[in-house]
Amino acid sequence: MKKIVCTMASLLILASCATKQEKDDFDYTVESFADLEILRYKVPGFEELSLKQKELVYYLSEAAAYGRDILYDQNGKWNLAIRRTLEAIYQNYTGDRESQDFKNFEVYLKRVWFSNGIHHHYGCDKFVPEFSQEFFTEAVKSLDPETLPLTTGASVDDLLNTLTPVIFDPSVMPKRVNQAAGEDLIVTSACNYYDGVTQAEAEAFYNKMKNPKDETPISYGLNSRLVKRDGKIVEETYKVGGLYTEAIEKIVYWLEKAAGVAENEQQKEVIEKLIDYYQTGDLKQFDEYAILWVKDLDSQVDFVNGFTETYGDPLGMKASWESIVNFKNLEASERTHTISDNAQWFKDNSPVDSRFKKDKVKGVSAKVITAAMLAGDCYPSTPIGINLPNSNWIRHIHGSKSVTIENITEAYEKAAQGNGFNDEFVWSDTERNLMNNYLFQADNLHTDLHECLGHGSGKLLPGVDPDALKAYSSTLEEARADLFALYYMADPKILELGLLPSEDAYKAAYYKYMMNGLMTQLTRIEPGKNIEESHMRNRQLIARWAYEHGKADNVVEFAKRDGKTYVVINDYEKLRSLFGKLLAEVQRIKSEGDYESGKNLVEEYGVIVDQDLHNEVLARYENLHIAPYKGFVNPVYTPITDENGNITDIQISYNEGYAEQMLRYSKDYSPLPIYTSIPVVCK
């Protein structure tokens, strides 16, 4: 699969990156609330693009903006109605806006905006409102009904009867994605990819479709909701004329405009094939689009737009909608070109069993990009790296594209300078100096290796179902990519290629990774909870496995000082060897489709939290007043036209606030009906 070192972005707590890069005058911080901080990112190089390229960025950005409602609905069937109700209160409430209830309500709404729904974007648990149910009822009833999302014939009381338990009752839809072993993952998940079906029924439905002899299978279920209607299980496909047509028609309109200013015929063909896929919902056409997209290496402007990642589906089959519009950072891409040019060497020297290696690395392309617009499941929280497509056979035959989003990593780094994290959690000046000197470069290289070569490394043995690892697939895929990057960034070849400036540079990334996986990422978990999110499971799995398997040699240890716990790495070379051994095992599990071994690995090392250590980390982190999650507002692109309406320039600005942007998006880019999956209003 692809994803994202980030979240992976989200992830590797770039709050710890206090490097020697100097601050600039750009104001990266917008606001903070709850456990979130909102940032801005710069788009360096936009002004140097040609007018045609600027138009292309603008049209693709408009197409991106229209997918927002789709993600809200995919994340939960009541999300659109709840968001529109909350926004109506926020904009029209005439009561006491200085009351604690209203202030708590405002934070709740901002959290809903951030998570594209009522469940935490990362932890997946439903938010607990800190305003009263009485306040909510009074506020809704005080509004003009015309401002509320009422269906035909429904009253305000009907709306309240529907939404109140969803918001306030902790037993109703408590978790967006449930990954707890032994439970029906569909029935217990609030995401809106299924309706009326069980996990067993869904798995049986798609297993019937699959042909084990098909060497070029489609991504079954990727662009549909699976529902039971009148006792029959059917797919509702996302397409023009199908589910989400109101939004998809707008996306297609702007893609058609983008095709008209494409940089070259190849890029135009890519966009037109994506349009064909949106119009038909045919997953064969999606594969054709993906192949064309992978082969377009000449265009400077590029994009992702569509139903892409499957992390929001507990079965890892159905994709959330996302988009990133970007253009190539020509100078910074030299390092990723170096990696892709040497892809065969990395494959040949892998610690993985030769049975699981690709015979020949094909079509590996990599670049550093500048993000120009984030949307859908990449907004406000966004990746720092991407590798696509996710289809195993397309990657094997045609290759993949990998990107590192450096203006996003830079924004994280700039906003985090001087936040006190390193002083609190890093063991000594030795590690702090390593991180200060090398972490920004080492983190970017980790992302490059993770996305460019880690995802898609290795191969499935003949006849192995790509979905064989089921709910553990995402965690193990991220583990493979992370381990590949960790193993190789310490290799002398990296210095030979000029990818790091010192033989000690990799140690900065090793230390942060182990500290994060063993300790500091626990700031993202509520007290008493275990880990369910795939990326967090992946990082703890790797760090905990290496810690446990290195105990005999004291490779990594927990050390105490002044009553505080720290991670100490005593032998970096042996740690690298442990990463190599685990990489070999994870690749074996994936190549053989060994579900039981994969399940045992994740459950033993990636899930259980040391609650005493967790409580300590939470207390120490709280004293720093650092938000553990960060996201972004987008720049605003405004066309400048002449007296005949012809675009003469695209102006970019960075001054839009968080609430201002969210309300504008809801006003200008919200074409979906109130409910997409509820035939009648529930009373």
C-alpha cells in the first residue's frame, strides 16, 4: 500500500525536530485547541510556475475541494447532518457566546472540522462533548429552521431525536474504526462503508468475486459501500449517477478544466482516464488510470484525486476520498532520484529471503514535492510522504511513484522550534546534539526510503491473496516500509551516495524512532487505552520487538533519572541488525500471506500499552503544553482576470483563518444531500 510516513505525518512527532535551520518571518501557527494545533504551510516556487501551470494547480485545487463532503459521509452516516447543525449554531446563535457551554461547543465544532466527523482522526474514538445536552437542545431550537439540515417533512424535534444520542450517548457509534481482535469489526465500527452487513458476510461477498488465478485483479470493493437491501447484499458504487454523484460531478467538471491546460498529452490522458473512471465507477478503468499516472514522469504539476487509502475501513478494502495537488521541487528531488536510480542495489542487498524479492525492480520513481492543496483524507492532517498506486500487480509490473512533501515537513519543523520536547524526553546532550545536527535531513531520508523503496519492496508468492492479512495488513505494510528505511539509512551506501552528511546522522532518526515507538507516541492515547491505529501499532511493534529481542545484549534500555524514564540506545549497529531481522520476518509474512503469524506479531508487540509508563508520559507531556496532533489550513488561490474574463494570473494568499476556511468550504463546496445512506429521517 502507500501511505504515509507521516501520519506517518502525523506521526513521527516532528515536534521533536528542533534543528539548526533558522526561523523565517512566515507565521506558521494559526491556533491551538484541545489536543490539536493548526499550522500554515508555504508554497515556495508557485510564483515561478508558468501561467498555464498555475491554472492547472487552481483547477485541480477546485476539484480537490469538492471531495470534502464525501469523506465526512464515509467517516459516519450522521456526520454531514451534525456538521451542518453545528455550523448553523456557530453562525446564528444569539445566546451568551461567552458562556462555558458555548466555548466548549466551539472547541467541539473545531474538532469535528479537523477529524472530518465526530470521531478522533487518529484514535478513532468518539469525542466526548464538554457542553451540555441542554445547551445543544436550546441552541438548536433557538435557530430559524431554515438554517438547519432538515429533510422534507421533518421537524426540529425530529432532527434532535436523531442527532442527540449520536453526539452524547457514549454507547452509540463509539469508535469509527474498531481493530480489536475477536470482535465483528464491521458491526462495531461507525464508519459508513457498510450498512446492514456483518464482517463474515462482507468477507464472503468479496471472496466469491476473487479468482486466485487472476494475475491482474481489481481492488475489490475500493469505490463502493456494501449494503443489505431487502435481504440482498449489493454494492453502491461511487460514481457519476451513483453514490456521491453530486460531489463527483463537480470534481469531474474541474478535472475537465484541468485537462484543458495539461502540461502535455500524457498528463491530459491521465486526467481524462480519471474522468472516465469517475463516470463509470469501473475499477478496471481505475487500474488503467493508475498505470498512466505512474508513467507520467515529465509533468512538473501532479496530483492525487480519488478513493485511495483503505485505513478507514476495518477490513482494509474500501478507500476514503483524498486529494493532494503538488508540483515538483526540482532541486530537492536530486536525492530521491539518487535513491530510485540505485533501487536495484537496495533490492539486491536486502536481508530478505531471496524467495520474496522481486527479480528486477521496475518503474521506481521518486521526487520531492511542494504541496499546493490538501483535501479529503489528507486535510487538515496530512501525510509527509506518499507511495502509489496500492495495487500489488501494478507496482510489480509498472512500478510506483513516491514523493516526500518537504514544504509540509518544513512547516512542522519550523513551528516546533524551541518547544522543550527534546529537553524533557531525550536522554542526554549526545542524543540532543545528534538530533539538532541531523534530524531534519535524516527524517526526510527516512520518508524517501519508506515511500520510494519500502512500500512495494518484496513480492507475494503465486496464489497469495493480497487481502490475506485482513485487518493486520495496514500495520504490517507500514512496518515493512519503516523497517526498510531504518535498515538502509545506516548503510555505508547512504554515505557513498551522499544522502546523509555523516556516518552518525542515521543515529538521530534511530533514537527518535525508538523513543517515539516505546514512549512518546503514547501522548496520542487516552489513559487506560491500548493502541488501535495502524501507524501507531507499526511503530510500537518495531520498537518493542527490537527492545525485547535486544535485551540479552542490552541494545536498548529504559533508564531512570530524577524519577523520569528515558530511552537509551547502547548499540546502534546491533539495533540495525535487529531491524534487518524483523524486516525479513515481516516480508515473509506478507509474501506467504501468513495471517496467524502476522496477527501474533501485531497483537504481541504492537497493541498493549504499559499503563504506568503511559501515565508518566502523559504527565510530562502535559507540562510542555504541546499539542500532540497538528494539521493545516490551505492557502487561498484567487484567479485574476482581464476585462474579457481571461485568467491572467493566480494569486496565492496565506491569511485565511481556520474557522474562516472551514465555513467557506462548507458554504462553497458542499453539494451532497443531508443524508446519503438514510432513506428516511430517524425519529
